[in-house]
Amino acid sequence: MKKVLYFILAAGLFFFGCSDVGTNVVNQPATSNKTIVKIPAKSGHAIVSGLSVDKNINGSLGGIIILNSGFDAEDGSQVGVFATLKIPRNAFDGTTDISMAADVEYAGLIFGPHMVFNVPLRLNLTFTGLNFKELGIKNDKVGFYNVDDNGNLIPVPNNGVFINYSTGTIRVVDAQIDHFSRYAFAQ
């Protein structure tokens, strides 16, 4: 019964959110021949809710942060953003508020505060509602990267980047996050 209630709550937040979240800026790479994957533009009338989440985490205990949201795009599609960040025990010292925010222009996330971890965190991230043909995305060309402050792309170890052309879905599995910054799909 709890699973059904959580699903209804998540679906309600996805389709009927009530507040607008600003755009997080992710600059295109400055020194790379790669391009960060764009997502469809938000519809002018779309209500965007829940594109960020904050959670207080005790580093010695670890925890999980989940982002499950989306918005209506100008092209009529619905863009979904689903992320799970697993923070293992002893990942950092002390307790801190951690934020995870989706970008509404690029297929990426921004984390805060800036910090480095004793052991890598694990991120599963999925974007849905993308038109890969229009974006010119080819399956063997997409990777998952850390976008540094200068716009450089640094490959992030992971267990695979997967694209489903028929559903417009791109996903990274078990990306190893060793510090908080910006992360995005690029080709």
C-alpha cells in the first residue's frame, strides 16, 4: 500500500507541481570537442516543481537522496528527471545539507555544497522525453562527465550510459561521484 501511495505522490508532483524553479546554468565545454546534451525547452505555461531537493545527511551514517520530477516542454513532450544519490557510510565527516538540482536546459545535475568525499557516492540519473534524432545523439558517442568551473569535461567512472531511442531516455548507472560540482551527459 505504501508503494502505491508513494507512486501517486510522485506522479502528482511530476504532473501538477505548484512552484517554478529557476534555470541552473551549465556552460558548454570550453576546451573539448564534446557538447553537453540539451533537453527540450520548458513550455511557457509549464509549472515546474521539484527540480531540486535538499536533505540533511550525517556523513558517518550515509543516506539516499531521490529526485523525481519533470516538466512540460515547448515541443509538447514531457521531460522527466529521475535521480538517486546513494551516500555510503563515512563518505564525509559531520552533518551537512546536501542539494541536488536538475538543469532545465541541459541533461545534467548540480550538487552542493562543494565538497570532496572519503569514498565515492553512487548516482543513477535518468532523463526521459528527449528527441535523440533532433539532438543528433548517437548511442556510442554519449558519456557522463563532471563539468568543472572552466567548462572542461572530465569523464566520470560508471557502469554504463544507456539510451533508448523509442522512449527518448538517457541513463547513467552507478556514476562514481567523488566531489560535488556539475555533472552532465555529453557527446
